[in-house]
Amino acid sequence: MAANRRDQVLVETPKSFDERMEVATGCVRKLGIDLPALVDGFDNATDAAYTGWPDRLYVVDREGKVAYKSGPGPYGFKPAEMENTLRRLLRTPVSAVR
């Protein structure tokens, strides 16, 4: 990709999970990401389950289940719907979901 060459973001395709973790760790560090980052396995099961294209917004509840999935973005994004889901989940005591 031309932009990657221009910005010197060149990474060989990882051949092991450890290599994949190294690439992800470097990206998190260089981009200053201050959120937990997860690395998908080589089967890309998370990518397949949550489909990153078209863009979507998700809210995952305390049990790890999808509580909200937006329509395709950006026109399918409904911030008020997402906010309502977050407010509902935050009102639910942790003990109620166990």
C-alpha cells in the first residue's frame, strides 16, 4: 500500500502467533493506544464473527455477549440507541449477570 510505504509502516506477514503479538504490541505502543488490545488467532474467528466491514459499532456486555450492534456505518450509526444500551447495562448490577 502506497501510504504504508510513504509512512514507513512496513511489516512482514507474521508466521506465528508470537510474531502477530509483536506486531500488535508495536502498533499499540507507536499509536499510543490506551485501551486493551486483543489479537485475533490465525483463524481470524473474531474478525469473521464481528465483521469489520462495513464499519459497525458494538457494545459487549459483562458476559461477553453482544448487547448492541449498529447498522453499517456511518449512516447506520445511531448514537442514541448505543447510549441507551450502555445506560441499561450500567444500571444492571454485576451480581445480576452472574
